[in-house]
Amino acid sequence: MKYIRLLLFFYLALLSISCDADSDLNQKFVDNLMNHFFPNNNNSGIISYKTGDFNGDGLQDIVVLFKPTKIPDKHTNIHILTPWNYNNSEVLHRSLVIFNNPGKTWEFNKTHVFLLLDKTGVLETPSFQLLISKFNSKTYNSHASYLPVKTKSDLIILPTESGIDTYIYWNKNTYQLFEPEEIP
């Protein structure tokens, strides 16, 4: 019995080490994506990232919350959006970038990149977390019911300090921000 416990302990320790190595591999891949498409930014500014099928094509995509240092140079694969267009500020705050997977394997020259620039600071609240609602999850319908269109893609949820979630969703052509009306 003593040997079985010892063997189980080593197996669990080995499993936790291999899980850490997988997460490092994912972080390295995200770093490579960011450095490829945003070489003039300080990409140590990556705050967090999540994966999901954000455009409903059945392929895994990546959303990254990061702090850009400048607007990128023109690139055929980068679509620059400004969904938080409340003022004419030129100051860049935490923003999102969504990488749409082009096929069974990631090919950088075929990857579509959507940069959602924030010049208002809405993503910089101290309690902000980047959340995802998967299409097949139990909570998906309660989130998707607020959207103005039906969608079959995972949702990016952006909680606010007032407790009202906002959403980034795919509208069949591009990514849109949905902000429900505040109800007192």
C-alpha cells in the first residue's frame, strides 16, 4: 500500500509538471503571434489570453488582452476596429486582439487579425477579467439572448464595474461590441 501511494504521488507530480509545460508552450505561441503581427509593440504587455471559436467557423481562435504602445503599421491581415469610440483621444489603453485560425494548422500569412483598440480605458478597471462563454455551455443562452443578432460563436464577455456585462461577438462580417442599456 505504501508503494502504491508513493507511485501515485510521483505520477501526480509528473502530471503537474507536464501541464505546466503545456501552458508554457501556449504562452510561447501567443508571444510568437503577437511578435509577428505587432513587432513594433512591447509585447511583454500581454495581460491575458483565452481561446474559443469566436467567429463560429469551428476552428480555435485566440483573444489577447494587451497594452499596445502604438497603432500597428498597415498589414493586409490586420483589421483595426475602434468599438469604444466615445471620445477623440489618441491615448492607447488596454485593448483586445483576436486571431482567427485560418485552418487545421496556424499559418501566419493566412491568419485574420482583428485589433479592437480602446482609447477610453474601459478595459483598465482594477477588477477587469477577460471571460468567455462557449457556444455549447449552460450559460451561453443567457448571455447570447441580449445580442441584437443570433450567433453560433463563442462570446467574449467584458464585465464592467457597474456589474453590467458587455460583449464582443461575431456578426457574420466582423467583431462588434454590444453594451446593454443600464437599468437602474
